[in-house]
Amino acid sequence: MKRHFLALLLAGLALPFCSQAADKPTIKIGYVEGWSDSVATTNVAANIIRNKLGYPVEIVPVAAGIMWQGVARGDLDATLSAWLPTTHEAYYTQFKDKVVDVAVNYPGAKIGLIVPDYVAAHSIADLNANKAAFQGRIVGIDAGAGVMKKTEEAIKKYQLDYTLLPSSGTGMAAELARSINSKKSIAVTGWIPHWMFAKWKLRFLDDPQKVYGDAEHVDSVIHPGLATKAPEVVAFLKKFRWKPEEIGKVMLDVENGAKPAAAADGWVKANPAKVSEWTH
């Protein structure tokens, strides 16, 4: 009887804790599927929020503009893919009163026009003189993305007789790979951090007119309601910040065929001290 009573008592005491864990709200995080840094950062953060903080997580692939709009409206709780101050300047200006920028998660980011190291052009201003080699085209990513808008500005500012071709992050990388394999000249819209810098010898074209701005940072931006909904998650996002070699490992694993969730899980398990630093 005593053992039976004790078992019931322990079960009763456990119920509030089980209920509390089960009642934690789902955290929705928006990311841009074609951006390797966005995929890596989002999957690692989601893994930690789910497995270390105990919240269900849903990651939602969206275009950059929809991502910002979703966080502003509360359809999404957060994004870890806010490129500031230049790339997402227009989105931030539009939604800054409806979102909270909690922290930089990756410093030293950069956007611009990227070429293989073997091409003759070294500056954006050199492109017109090399138009034939580049076939008069710049291979882009999603229409409307920040780097695409800046490239449209660059074409006007440098008076380039070039066509900007919209594609996707994956499509751009595939086009770059084909050109490199046949040693052809190609200019693509791109950014750091990205796995392609680990795979090939690439460089940014100089931008003396600063159309693309200087070095940027990638920030974690939340809907204001998340502070009440999941304060532990906000505390984690304020601490979550990683280095090029850390994000680079996850991006390369994904590019080499690993599923994003599996690559993130492998990294989290291999870096317990870093994860503990972020979550305590």
C-alpha cells in the first residue's frame, strides 16, 4: 500500500512538469531556403530550441520580403536571416516599428558581385570592357532579394550594358559551377557566408562607389510577442552568435549531401560547450 501510495504521489508531482513541457508553444522561424547561411543558422538554432529548451519548432521557408512581413505580423516568431544594414534596409525601414532586432548572430557578412579568381575584371567598373567574355550578363538569385535590388542600382550607377538574370541561390551556384568547370567568365550576385567560397577560388569585384555598402551583419529579429510567449528562446537568441568556421562546417556538410537537420544535429552534438554557453 505504501509503495502504491508513493507511486501515485510521485506521478501526481510529475504531472505539472509534464504538462508544462507539453504546453510550450510552437516557435515558428522563417528562413530563405536557397540561402545556405540561412539554412545552416536556422537549423542549428531550431535544433537547440527544440532539444535544449524543450519548445516545438516549425521552420518555414519563405522569400525574404514575406519573411520580414511574417515576423512583423506575428505569423512568424522570428528570423535569424536579417541582413543589415544594407541588404534588407528597405524591409527594416518598413517594419522596424513592428519587430525587435535582438542580436547579431553573424558579424562580417558581405554582399556584392562575385567572380572566379581567374577572370580579368577586378572592379565592377571593368565589366563593360569585358562584356563579350561575360556574355553581357550577371547571374542573380531570387527577384526582389536585397542583393538583386543593389545589383540593379549597380548596373545604373556604373552604366553597365549588362542584363541581370533572376534565378535562385541553387540556380546561381549551379551556373557558377558550370562556368568554372569550363573556365568561362561569369559574374554572380553573392554573399559571405556561403559554402562556395570554401569550394572554389572566388573574389568580390571592387565596388568603389559603395553601391553594396561595407561589411554587414546577419541579425536575429523577432516579433515583440515572443518575449512573453517564450522568454527562454529570446534569451538564447540574444547569445547565439557564431564564427565563419562554425557556420562553414554546417554549410559544407549540407552542400556535400547531408540533410540540413542532420548536419545541424551533428554540429550541435560536436559542440556542447558552445551550445551550453548560448543556453545558460
